[in-house]
Amino acid sequence: MSLPTSATVRKDAAPLIATLAFFFLLTSYYIVRPVRDQLVGAVGSTELPLFYGATFLAMLLLTPIFGWLVARFPRRPLLGWSYSFFIVCLLGFIPAFLAQDRLGARVLGAVFFIWVSVFNLFVVSLFWSFMADVFDSRRAREVFPLIALGGMAGAICGPALTRLLVGLIGVAPLLLVSAVTLGVALLLLLQMSSRQAQGDTAEQAIGGSLWAGIRELWSRPFLRYMAILMLLGDGIGTLAYALVADYAKAHLISAPVRTAFYADIDLAVNLLGAFLQLTWSRWLLVHRGVVWAVVVPQLINLALLVMVMIGGHAQLSVLGYSVPLLALMMVGTRGFMYGMTKPASDALYTRVPRETRYKGKNFVETAVWRFGDLIITSGVSSLAKWGASLGSIALIGVVASSLAAWIARKAATSPDLAPEGGNRESEIGNRKSDGAKLAGNRF
């Protein structure tokens, strides 16, 4: 029996390092998320179009900057500078929260909401672009559920740490804890990057136009499907978020109660996501393929919306606790998105060129996502002003979920995806060929 080579050991260590890195990354994010969400619960969904509109504008400004960085810097410095920027921002918010009474909770809440949204989308999107760069499509189907499970563990640890520490050290020092955990994630990713073989093309700058992400949205069918799926599928989660915000404003009168409520939702979402990662998601990805793994969550959304359309504001008894049906809808939609849709869709990005994987993926998961948030929350606010019932809003969501299931299947079978299960060398060759075809279209 032959002994494993050092290269094999390095390769086998990559999933573990990636899993630990994602654990610390999502721990960092979920430490600050309940603070952001309780501010939304204080104002209700009427302020969400303003929050999401400002966030969308921030995405439009930052997307070409991100494209410029990806075009000119190799993977390692790109990770280092991007994550370091957000660590510095976390530290910069500490004196702002210490001066919260002077600044005003409304102003600080709006700024922090926008920043946390940008932090989440850019940092997590860059992480998964990096993962799609390291693993080929066959390996991705095996290890992405494990990596996402590590993230779920961090998403459980984050709210638990927030609950434990906020009463002991206050809000502002929590940002320091978040910065430290994000720093640990960065160190692990840099270590993982350094373990790749010397001369790996993934360590070279991608090049191309800083507007490539926007351009490829129109030129590549797969990205168009993913953008539509983002608007329809993840829009259902935004709809649930807006409806729960109105519930929190009407029924939860204090900030601590709202914070605990949202922390409980985060905990339930991530426990569901972890359960899916351990059971159904990995089985579907390995034995049935990506198509089922992207379609099933849309069918779950459809079922949950039908329940809300019928039950409305009903309260259900879960383990002896009275839980609003809207909260269960939010837990279900987000749990399946994080626990099944996300690892499945990220596995699809292993089958596209590197420029698409970084720039196109980032544009879809930042600007397109927040544009969808703006449209959904503006629509909910308008429908509420016109006197639309909860059942009517849910019915619109049912139609959107039905269409999302069809789009999900189209995305997973898009003709411009590289063949599934090919080796890394053939995939790289396909990417080079694809890149040569697109070279003449660059701005």
C-alpha cells in the first residue's frame, strides 16, 4: 500500500481548513446580526425600502471597485485586503456605538444596517468564489455541504455568543469580538491559499474589465437564470423578513425583547440548515445532482406561502411555545436557502470560468440581490398602504415561488455550464477556451 504524498495531505486538509474558516466567518457575522435586526423591528417594514435602497446604491458603487480589484490582484492579496478592510470597519464602529446616544439610534441604525448588509454579501460571496476556485465540480459536491455545515455551526455560535456577552460587556465590545473572529477566518483562508501548488493559475490575477460582472449577466445564460432566481427565490425570504418586521413592531415593545426574538429566529434557521446539511442536502447533491437541490427549496417556499395564505397571523404551538406562523415561514425559507440552495448553487459556479465565478457571481449576489430586496419591500409597503391583506400578499408569493422552481431547473441545466464531473485540467481548458471566445467582447 502506497503512502500518501505531501500534495495529497495538503489537498485533504483543504476542506477542513475551509470549514473552520467559514465557521469563524459566520460567527463574526452573526455576532452583529441580531443588533441590526432589532433596529429593523423597531421601525417596521415601512423603513425597509429606504434601508435597502441605500444598500443597493452602495452595491452599485462598490461592484466596479470589486471588479477592478479582481482584475488586477491575485487571489491571496485580494482576500487579505478585502477582509482587512471589513475588520478595520468593525473596529471603527466601536466609538460610534459608544456615542450612540449622541448620534441617535435611528441614524446609527440606518448606517449599520447598510454596512452589515454589504459586509455579509461581499465577504461571504468572496469566500464562495474562492471555494469554487479551489475545488472542481465533483469535489465541490462532496465538500461544499461540509463547508456550509461549518458555517452553520458558526451561525449558531454567533447568536449564542451575542446573548451571552451583551449583558456582560455591552454592545460596542461585541464588535471587537466580531473583528477577532473575522481575522481568524482570514488567517485560515490565507493558509489555505498558500497550500495550493506553485504556478497554479488560480494564483494569477484574473484580468479583464472591471465591468465584466455586469456584462456577463447579459451574455451568459447561466448568470441570467441565477439573477432571476435571486429575484424570485430569495425574494420570498425578503418578503418573510418584511412581514416579520411588521409583526415585531406591533407585538414586541422593547429592544431586548426584539433582540431575543430575532436571535431565536437566527438560532432556529441555522439549526434547520445544519440538519439539512447533515441529512438531505448532501444526499441530494451526491446521489441526485444539483438540479434537485436547487428546485426543492423553491417547492418548500411554495408550501410555506400557501400555509400563510390560509393561516395568516395564526399562532402555532411548537414544543409548548406559541410561535407566529410568519416566524415559521421565515425560519423555513431561510433555513432551506442556507442549508440547501446555497451549497447547491455554489457548486454550479465551479463549472464556469474564473472571471464569471468572481465578478459575475459577486454582481448577482450583491447588486441584483439588493435590487430585489428594494423591489420586494417597496411592493409590500405599497400593498399595505392600499389595504391588501396578508393572504393576498402571500398569494403573489405563491406565484413567484412556482416560477422560481422552473427557473432553478433551467439554471442547473444551463447549456453554458461545463460538463459535470470532469477533472480539473479539462475544466481549466474549458475556461481558457471560453475566455478566448469572450476576449473580443471586453470593454
